Amino acid sequence: MRVALVLAMLAGPCWAEPWIDYELLLDQNADMIVVSTDASGAVTRHLDLGDGVTVSCSDQGCIGSDPKLAFGCLWSVYASLLASAEVCGILETRTTKITDYHRLLTAFVARNAVPPRSVAEIETIYQELYLDRYRGSDGPLDCATVLAPDSDVMTLIDELSSSQLDLEAIEAGLARPRLPVMNPCL
């Protein structure tokens, strides 16, 4: 996958995980929190959810990490590609597989959010953080660049659309609960 594109797509508000209420998550798992204090007196709360998924919260905020697969990041990459396709008028027939996979990821994020959300709530996040932003007056998407045959967006759309995505295998992989964090993002 092209790192420059991913970094460009993920710049801005999508780094946040609006589907995770970290304070609620910490409250729900209060008996598992480990508190540490560094030399300067800064306090950090650590939560290990198992299977590599961790959360660290300090006065700077919270960061969730999943070294196996940060599903929040994956959702965001697909959201960015679909929003680019919609805003720039790429035919839906070129993005059918990407749309199907994004739908599965949206349902996964909704199910595993804290607290759990509806698919409609995650679709609203997609609308606000991607579609509205890409159309926005604060720097709308440059469709001439996106639609160039050798652009990173078109290359990724073509690669993902032609890949042999086995939706049944993907659904099986998404059946196991996991906090949909953003880090590390590809």
C-alpha cells in the first residue's frame, strides 16, 4: 500500500476514534488498570485488553493500540477511498468490493465501539469526517489529481477492487470482538 497516500488520507480529524469513549472503557475495566507515574510526576493509566490491544491514558489524552490489526485505521483507509470515489464521481462499479468490505468494517466498528453504536452512527461519522470534509470549503478534494490514472487513489482503488476479497472469510475474521483503535496505522 502506498504510504504517502495513507498518511495524506489520515491527516486531520480521522486520527481520533469518535466511536470510543475511553473514560467509559476505563471505568468498565477499572480493576485491570495499572497506574504509573514518571519522574516528572505525570500519571498514566494503562489497560491491557488482551491479545495485544492496549490503552494508555494521560492528561494528554488516550491512545489505543493494536499491533495485530488496528481496525479503526483500516476502516478509515476504506472510508477515505470511498469518499474520494464519491466526491470525484468514480463509478460505483469500480468500487463495489471496497464498498462491501467497508460495510463489513462499519458494522464491526459499530459492534465493538465503547459504548456499542449503531451502524447509522458510524455512517454519520463517515459522512462528517470524510464526505463533508472532502467537499468542504476548507480544502475540498482535488479531483483532477485523484482521477489521474496513475494517482495513488486510483491505483489503490484498482488494486483493492481487483483483489480476491473473500467476504465470507472477512466476515469470519471480523466476528471476534476487538477494540477498533487507530494505532498503529499502517
